[in-house]
Amino acid sequence: MPDDIREILCGKWALEILLLLSEEGTQNYSQIESEFDTSSDVIVERLQELAAVGLVDRNERGAKDVRYTITADGQELLNLVEQIQELLEE
């Protein structure tokens, strides 16, 4: 597995952010940040990483109106993680 993929997926809150976007739909930064008990710097970093690899779409509507949506690739990744979890539980 390439190191950059491992770093992104193993980064704290990365999968949780994808799961939130999958379950709740498009969210702005404040909505995402309010769901996690961590620093805002960590959330910003994770969102940037997820957007850079195409797992999250970043839609900047204005200076203070940025929305995030999970992409088809992000959803597929969550499905694969779920399948792996099911295999481990067998």
C-alpha cells in the first residue's frame, strides 16, 4: 500500500469524517468540526487530505461558506472498509 494512502486512511478522524458525510450528506466545516472532540487544525488537515485524493469534494461558495460532500470513491472506500470489518468479525 503506498505510504500516502496509508497516512490518509490511518489519520485520526479520516474514516469518521467520511462516515459522517455518508450518513448526513453535505456538511459545512462548522457542522463537521462540532461532531468531533479534537482540534480544528486536525479537522482542517483531514478535510484537505481527503479532498486532495478525491474522497471528498470541497465546494467553496463564499469565503465563509465551504461545503464538503463525500465522493463516489469515498463511498466505495467506506463500503470496502465495512466489508473488511465483516470479514474480521467472522
